[in-house]
Amino acid sequence: MIRALTKYVIAIAILSMLLLNTVKATSWVDLKPEEVLERATVIVQGTYDFSKKLKGSNSIWIGYAFNVEQVYKGSASSTIIAGIDGNDTGWVDAIQREHGSFVLFLEQQDGVDFLTPVGGPNGMIHMQNNEIQHHDENDREFFSQFLKNTNSYSPDKGLEKDDTASSWNYLVIGLICAFMIAVLYIVYRKRK
């Protein structure tokens, strides 16, 4: 009778532990590469700097410095803060130690102070020896064609291009204003 009671108590204890313990884990839904591309506001290639954690948030994301080598969409400086799922740092670090890099398809999420990869690992495309490494052949081909057909530029160049465009805009506006003042002056002088 004591044996049966002991087994019963152990079974209840194990069941209670299973029901009361919660495990936090993330699983990401596979996204089509077209959706990853569409959602991305910034696309950059480079490597994470895991030497120090820079920013956290109230979610799964951790912000690390990301050393940008090329920009494919949007603008970025040579170092940005990019999010990564805390569970992904190990395999990403291992790839980078083998001289791999990543093309990040980044988006801004509510409640996060930095850009994060679209759909977690969906927006983190592994590059090795300038070639896309992906388990799905169709996705690999899609991302390879995207990189091949997209003009990339150096970090900060997109920012400089915007500054140059703004300078030209101010110059054109200034010239138009000067021309209008000259025309008004001539019209005013002729009326007198």
C-alpha cells in the first residue's frame, strides 16, 4: 500500500512540475522570400559584433553592433544596431568565425528600438565566399538573383546621396526665389 501511495505521489509531483514549468522558446514560421523582401526597409550585408551586448528589449530581440559592408536598400552607416533572436547568436557566431557574413533584411517592429531581421532567421541570409547558403534551392536562387540584380553601395553613401540631393534642392529653390525676386523687381520698376 505504501508503494502504491509512493508511486501516486511521484506521478502527481512529476505532472505538477510539467504543468507549472514554462519554457520560453521561439519558433519562426517560414516566410516566402518575396515577403521577406517586401517587408524589409533596410537591407545590408556584414557581420554582427558579439563582443558586447548593446541593447535589449522586452522581447526576444537583443541589439548588437552590426558592421555593414554593403547596403542594398535604405541607408545605413558603417555600424548599425541590428537585432537578433537571443537563441540565434550561437550559430551565427560559428558561421562568422568561419569567415561567413549575413545579408540582413531588416524591419522596424513596435516596441523595439532597433531594426530586426524580418521573421527572425527568415531575414538573415548566410553568405559564404560571396555565395548564398540556404537549405531551400528556390529561396537560394531568389536571394542570389536579388543580390545580382540590385545595385549595392558602401555604408554612409546612401546618407551622403540624400545630403547631396538636399543640397541640390536648396540650390534650385534659391535660384527660383532669386529669379522671382528679379522678375518682381523688373515689373515693379516698369510700372513706376
